[in-house]
Amino acid sequence: MTHRAIGIYREHEFSPGKVEADAAIMDAVLHELSLLGVETSAVDAKTFAAGTSPVDADLLLVMCQGEAALKRVAEMEARGILTLNTALAIRNCYRDLLGIGLMRAGVPTPDGAVIGTASPVNLKGLTALDLDAGVYVKRGDFHALGAEDVQKVVGKVPLLETIQAFARRGVHTVYVQQAVEGRVVKFYGVSGGEYFSVLGEEGEVDASVARELAEAASVAAAALGLQAWGGDAVLSGGRFAIIDFNDWPSYSQVRAPAARAIARRAMRLIRRTR
């Protein structure tokens, strides 16, 4: 039986500075699937969202993040089409759900809370945070779409000023996260034990820390419902904290092995549903 997979590219507005890299990992996965005998094609998110007829595919490879496209992805899921990642998993990576999702997963992650930006700003949800030790203020809906969408501040007054600046830009909620000191690394994974790597600009990561981070990241991915994922962590000594988690990153530095791993994972999921 020949399987058919359709890749849905990420909307350009959700790929700031990474439009080509995001498209490249999708193309690489589609190529790997074609080598496994899968019929493949790809479509941009806007075209997919505007479609009205049922999708003729066994598998949707989903990088889109906008509400319109995700709504149609959910409709295709209801028709029994396998999706990687699911609409819900992608939605779980929006800031308003991500922080609480990571905390509920029980993985090491800084405290944080979603705060409305409308005046008067209510900071009662931040009682567990030490504002004078520094916090990060992140737009509360999507991941960062620009440099101004993640800002570090110290103290209550600068925090309020920053929240008000988000409000003036039309951002209705922010996620305020306790800052943690240490070395920032990026990690990339594919569920089912298919792939994991951790990359730091300051050299290799200790093997035992990398193993523990891999375990924690896999737990977080399962809690969020993700199959293809990545994120950022802060390392300090032998400890770490996951500070961000993403659905289907660009895997730019590890594209080839990640693409093979995603293709393997997709085929295993297809066979599991037969």
C-alpha cells in the first residue's frame, strides 16, 4: 500500500529570520519519506487553510501555527488523518499554555505566570517570583516574532513599564518568567526515542547533564503532545532548567539526522494506525 503525505509550511510571520530554514527541514523530511516509498507534496499554510475539500493523505506534516490553518488541521484529524504535530500540541506551545504545561509535566523550569496587559495591571499572579532578581517578559500568545517580544527587566517599576509597552503594541497578555543564570543551550528532539541532540555555543555539554535533559525534554514533549520538537535550557553546574519549548523547530544545525528521524517516526505512527 502506498502512503501519501502532505507537508504544510509555516506561515512567514511565524518564521522571523528563518523562512528558508523552516522550509528546508520540511523539504528534507518529505525527501526522506519519498525514499521510503511515500508519495509526498507540500502546500503553504494560507492555501491549506482556505481549502474546502477533504485532504487526500494518510499523513499531514504540520509546521503551520496560525489559527486558521490549525482549525483545518483539527478538522482533518477528526476525519482520521494522522498529523505530526497535532493542532492541539502546536497550540500547547503558545505562551499562554506552555508555561503551565511545562510545570505540570514536572520538568525543571522557572516559575512564571500569564499576566494581562490592560490597565491597571494586576501582578498578584507573580507572588512566587523575585522581581528584583530579574524576570523575562514574553509576549503571551505566540513565540517571539521579533526581538522586542522577549525582554529582561529587574524590579517592579521596569516590569510595569514593559508590560504597558506590550499593551501599546496590541499584545493582550504576557508571560512573566523568573530569570535563571547559567549557560543557554538549544536542544532538538523527535519522540519515540528517535533523536535528541543538545548544542551550546560554549562547547560540548557534559554527557550526564545531556542525558538528564533528554529525559526531561522527552517528558515535556509527551505532556505537550509533540512528536517533533526543540527548545532552550539554561545549564548551571550539573543542573538545568528548560526555559522554552517549540513545536517543530528548523533543526538548522542538525537538519539531516533530524529529517531522517522525523521520517522514521512518521512511518512508525502510520503503521501503528493501520
